Amino acid sequence: MSRRGNCHDNAVVESFFSSLKRERIRRRTYKTREEARQDMFDYIEIFYNPVRRQVRNGMLSPVQFERQQILKAEGV
């Protein structure tokens, strides 16, 4: 919940749910709640977190960004 008078508290969550709805939910029809839960899990854990390119990471996926940071830290 956002604090009173601070509309930016929920910006990250709102952005995530907007992406989730746009990229996944609106394109599918679920027969059961379990099917919807599994699809949300797959979206978050298999696509969004490791694969999806993020603007804040210089259009790299989180996995690519982490590799880049490790290489920088090692001085390669």
C-alpha cells in the first residue's frame, strides 16, 4: 500500500502487473485456477525474471546483466 500522498510507492508493482497482464493474461483463457497459477509461476520464474530484457539493465536480461557485472568485478 502506498503512503498517503505518495503515489510512487507502488510504481514498481504496478509496472510489473501491467506487463503481466499485457504479455500473458489478456492473451489466454484459463479453465481452472490451478492452470492460471501455474501459468503465472511459469511467466515469472521462467520468463520474466531470467529472460525478459529490462530497460533498467541496458536492455539485457537479468541473467545477462549479472554475468556482465561478474565479469566487470573480476576485471575481465
